[in-house]
Amino acid sequence: MLTEDNVMDLELRLYDQTGTACTLAEYVRRSDSGSYADGDFRRHFKALLEDIGITLIENKEVTK
């Protein structure tokens, strides 16, 4: 369970169903054709993560 005490400085990386790292936009497109998450949703989701101290690592930032 995430709490304010244990969430700071977490990193979140997204992976599609094949295990390939992807951006939030790619993840949304690949799951259910992106029908549930438009650009506003993605922007607000990223802002929410940032606000609670979680860094979203996008595909081009992922190191192997």
C-alpha cells in the first residue's frame, strides 16, 4: 500500500503486454486501443504522479 511516507522518490516504468518499455501514450494506445485515456487524462495522470513524488520514466529514458 502506498502512503505519503513510502511513496517519495519512487520510479514507475510502464511495460506493454510483451514486456517492452513504453511511454504512457504508447501504453494507453496498446491497451484497449486507448479508448479510455485521452491527452488530458495522460497529462493529469503525469501531474498526479509528480505531485505525490513518483517519477514516470518514459521509454526513451529507460536504461537497460
